[in-house]
Amino acid sequence: SSTRAKTQSVAASAEDRVIPDVRTPTILVVDDSDELRAMFAGILGAAGFNVTGAATGPQGLERALEQPDLIILDVALPELDGREVRRRLKADPRTAAIPILMLSGVYREVEDRTQALEDGSDGYLTKPVTAQELIATSRAILRMRGAERRSEELRQAHERLERSQTRLVQTERLRALGEMAAGVAHDFNNVL
């Protein structure tokens, strides 16, 4: 009896738990330094992220089509600088929602950081960056993006619910009108 109660208690608490999203986030690191890309991959990989890399702006744009959860983007890139890559990513509906964390060892002034944030970056770190700061900032941006995604899902569910409710009310009105018409027809037939 005591064992059965404990089993029921454990089962009830397991049913009450919400299963979290267990998918491992993927981070795309776009930096022309092989050494930094490898270092960031090691740091972020050890923190539990999947990490992919690109060495140039065009490669970064191509890899962004794979829909990573976050892009860490160096500002000073060959071929196409990080600011232009960010502009193109935000202009493309396929990649516009991917958050971007800008990194720079060259553009370190407050004006550079604020301009990047105003232009659509979700974060900005200056090099050298510590492992703790890189991980914490990446996690914070991913949490914000997850909250935005859940908020959008709730908004869409609310809209679907409102549409269903409207259809239900209309259906009920039509049913009531049909009953009333049937009653009038019955009364009319009784008079004849």
C-alpha cells in the first residue's frame, strides 16, 4: 500500500513536469582567424552547443541558410565585412530572425557597439573576450530568442482560438435560426 502510494506520487509528479526543448542549439561562428574559430568552437562546444564555422562573409551567408540558432559574427572579415553580412542576413526573410552577436577587436568604441545594436545586432562583444562572457552572452541571446518564439507561438494560438470561437458562435446562431424557422413553419402548418 505504501509502495503503491509512492509510485502514484512519482507518476503524478512526472505527469506535472513540462518536458523542455532538448534540442542542442547550433552556433555559427564567422571569423577569418582559424585559431579564434577553433578556440570559440572549443569553448562553446564544451558549454554544450553545436558549433559550425565560416572564414569569410560569403561563407557565413551561405552557412546561415542552414538556420543556426545564433550567429557569432566578426566585424572585420575579408571579402565582405561583418556589418554588410549582418545587413544582408537581416534583409533576407530566410535568415532575418537568426540572432547575431557581433565581435570585434578593431571596432571597440561605444559608438561602434551602439551602432551595431541599432543596426540589428542582438549583442556586441569586444576581443579579447573571456570564455565566461562568450558563453553567458550566447545563452542570454538564445533565451531571449526562445522567449520571442514562444510569445509568437502563443499569439498565433490565440488568433486560432479566436477564429474558432467566432466560427462556433456563427454556427450556434445558424442552428438557433434554423430551429426558429422550423418552429415558425410548424406553427404555420398548424394554422392551416
